[in-house]
Amino acid sequence: MKNFTFNSALAPMMNAYAENRSKEGYTCLNHMYYLQEFDKLVEQNFNFPYVTKEAIEAWDMLGGLEAHT
């Protein structure tokens, strides 16, 4: 599995999620790319150790998942 780098304040949770998905045998990487993009958005604009309403709204304004499919 490709190694993804998360740098926001959410990185510990994102890394744990990635590790658990890998242990469970999931090989689809699409969701990890989306998670990495969300991590960049959070790091650059919010960087709180929790997901805020503003972060979700910003992701939605950027097109969220639809912009990356």
C-alpha cells in the first residue's frame, strides 16, 4: 500500500485509520487520496485536532469528493 503523509492536527487519527484499513485488507486507495486532500485543507486553513463545521463547508465548496472523481 502506498504510504500517505498526513501533516495536519488530525494526522494521528488519519494515520490510525490508514493503518487499520490496511490491517483489514482493504486495498482501494481512492479514499486515502481524498483523506490526504482533506488533511491538506485542514492543515492550511484550520489545523484543529478535530473536524470543524467550517472545514466541512470548505471541503464542500471545493467540491469535496465530486471534484476528485
